[in-house]
Amino acid sequence: MIIDRENFDNNYKIFDKEIVVEIIDIFIEEYPDRIESFTKAIKTEDSELLRTTAHGFKGVLGNFFANNPYELAKKLEAKGKSADFSDVETLFKELQDYCTDLIQELETIRYDYQN
């Protein structure tokens, strides 16, 4: 599991379920744009774009208690900050792999919160 479901549920128990569903929907809707931004930053070796994209994504991942992808985003942010593009493609691929599973988990949570 990518998401620490216990922490997730504890954090969002005070929220209306509709808000939790909306937060999940926004993440899923924005995900392709975030991936495109990462791809552009890596392709053009734009360290500032990499840093800002990773920073924003890291924040969103923190909301879902998704520790492994959070740590990868944190590493990508540091790579952007130091303009070090070594291993960036590997880290990005690993992040994408985690996010595939994350989205599946979020869809399950979304279903749980809707019912």
C-alpha cells in the first residue's frame, strides 16, 4: 500500500466526505499536467521548473500520507534546487510507478468515502 490509510482516515475524519472526494478528484485530474511539467523540466534540464513542480507535488502527496512517492518528490526537488540532473529520469520513473498504484488506492478510498 502506498497510502498510510490509518493516518489518512484520521486526518480527514473531521472533513465532509464530499470534500475528501473532491480532493482526490482534483489530484487525479491534475496528475497528467504535473507529469507533463516534470517531463518538460527533465527534457529541457530546467532546474527551476523541476524544483517547483516537485515541491508542489510533494505537498499534495503529503496530504495523502503517501510516504514513498513523497520522498521521491523530495529528492527530485533537491535535484532541481542543485541543478543536478543525474538519476533524475530514474527517480521520475519510480515516482510514476508509485503514482500508478497511488491513483488506484485513491480511487478505492474515493469509492469508500462515497458509500
